[in-house]
Amino acid sequence: MNTESEDQPIAEARANLSELMSAVKLLRRTYYLTSRGKRQVAVVPAELGEAITAAGGPDAVLAILAKEG
């Protein structure tokens, strides 16, 4: 697994899940799991996921950021 690339093919991420999780947790990196070169989901540190949940979920966070921008 290339931890330098934000985009990780799903099959490769699956095969290297513990390495991916370590990089997210220890390096505080965000990775995008891709299928056929398209981003499908993001893997983020737990604290960021919890903050998104506390703010009302992904749609609420996007609305907040749109108002600020």
C-alpha cells in the first residue's frame, strides 16, 4: 500500500486494512477508497467522524461550510 497517495483502490485497501487504519490513526491522514478510479468513500480519523456526527452529519457540515465560504 502506498500511504503517500490519498486515493486507495478498494481491493488494495482491503488487503492492507491494518496498515491503512494505522496511517489514518497515527498520521491523521484521510484516504479515499476508489473503485474504477472514482472516489467512493473516505476513511478519516475517528475524532473527525465524531465531530461530523456531533454537527448533525455530513449534509449539515456541508451546509455549514457553504455558508462560511
